[in-house]
Amino acid sequence: MQPRYKYPRTFHLPWSECVHGDDKLIDTLAAFEGQDVVVMEKMDGENTSLYSDGMHARSIDSPGNFTRSWCQRLQATLAPDIPAGYVFNGENVGWRHSIHYQHLEGFFYLFAIWDDQGYRLSFDELNEWAQVLDIPLPRVLYRGVFDEKVLRQLARGITQHNERHARGEVTEADRMEGYVVSLTRRIHREDFAQSTAKFVIKDHLQPNKGEQVEHWLKHTAPNALRAGAAIRPAWMS
């Protein structure tokens, strides 16, 4: 069996609204200054790692449950296409955690690929893999040179959008958890902490934090694809 890797911890941006006791703020934004970055929607699901010879959730030794069955089938089918030593990281959104999605393209959203030397592939390489394998990526909210003002504006927009949900003006399925900003170039696992950070909305519930699956599993329900849409990857239909 090839080595297993827990996905690195993502620190919060200084303007993140949901920082709990054991969460950490990023120390500096210096690594982003003047660099090309991509901002993708942070989806509300379970961080999942796929290998050529297996898979696991965020905790390598976490117990299995029924919400992982679709991703298990995905991994089994995808296994021949995953190079030895590579890790495909994505969000398992097949079942509701805090947001009940109703407009999905698929039930696994790919957001990172690591090679056998410990490097996360560039965003352009990630996008190429996603297109070839027909796996959806989280929505891209911004790509360009890092601009703190732009990222703060994005955060305010998400907060205002979710406030509209609280007033009943948008549906539950249209809520957003936040976003993740990353350098678009290749980075090594050791440099992850300073080259990737997140914004999370105020009072976002994390029902499976710390692998406390008993709580959220009692109240979960299947998420749904966009009406009339074919599932991605198409070969999982």
C-alpha cells in the first residue's frame, strides 16, 4: 500500500468570520503578494483523498459510513488513471453537512492533486486533469494577481448573500460556506501553510469537525444534482 497523507491544515485569513478555539490565522500574506492566485468556493462536505489503491476522509483512520459509498465507487473506477504516489483531493458532497445542495454537477469536487514528490500541481494542471477525467472543480470566484481588497470584497459579497438567505430571499441550496485562496503555481507540501488560506462565514456549523460523525449523520440527507443535469463524471451515471 502506498503512503497515506492527511490533507494539510488550511489557516484562516485575517478577515475570516468563523475562527474557533483550535483554528489558526495565517501569520502573513507575504507569500501571496504580487503572485497569481485562484479563489475557489469552499464547499460544505467531507475532505476526501483518492489514491490508486484506496481512499480515506480527512483523518486517515476514520471509520467508514454510507455517505462515502459513491466516492468509493469513484475511486475504484478512477484507480487506473491515478499515477502511483499521487493523491487526488476533493470534497465529497453527496450528503448534506450544513448546506443542502440542490444544484450540483457531481458528488466529488476536485480541488488539489499532489504528485509523488510532495508537490501540489499548478491550478492549470489541475484544470487539465479535471477536464480529461470529467470531474468538476469548485466554482472559481477570482483568478489574477493577489489583491487583498478584491478578496475582502468577495467575502463581503458572500456574507451579504447568506444574509439574504436568512431573510428567506435565496434558497438553502444557494448558501456558501466561504472560499479558499491558493497560489496557482506548483507548491511543495511544506509550503502549504503560507500559500493557501480560507475565508469562512460567521456561524458556519461544522457538524463533522474532529470526525464527530455521529452528530451530523443523524440529520443528513442526500444532496442533489442540478435539475436536468447529467452527473459528472459521465461514466459514473
